[in-house]
Amino acid sequence: MPLTLEQIVEETRKLPPEQLPELLERITLAAHGPLDPKIEQKWTATATRRLAEMENGTVKPVPGHITSARIRKIVGR
């Protein structure tokens, strides 16, 4: 019998935090297939540029809880 969603979530809590990105990538690939290499290259370039901007102080990161609150306000939840 397959695991329930709750069981899967509970099992993920046992994983080391550094394995979570790989798990998310595998779930995404299972649901949507591999990314187009051109799109993946552009996303990588954007992420690399944004990280450099945060590290050199060009931009200031916004904490996740603030971003989530802003999104909830926009969508009315």
C-alpha cells in the first residue's frame, strides 16, 4: 500500500536539511519532466546574478515571512 501524503511529509522531516533541495527537484521532475536546457541555463544565470547582488549589497533580501505576508495580502488571504 502506498504511503499517505501525511506519512511522506513526516518522513521528509527526518531528512538532513541539505537533502531537501534534491528531494524537491526530484518531485518537480516527476511531476513536470526535465527543464528545457535553455530555460535552466537562464534560471541559473538569474539566480547566480541575484546571489551576487545580495552578497555585494546591491540589493537587500526580504525575509520569507514578509514576502509571504505580502503575497497573502495581494491575493486576499
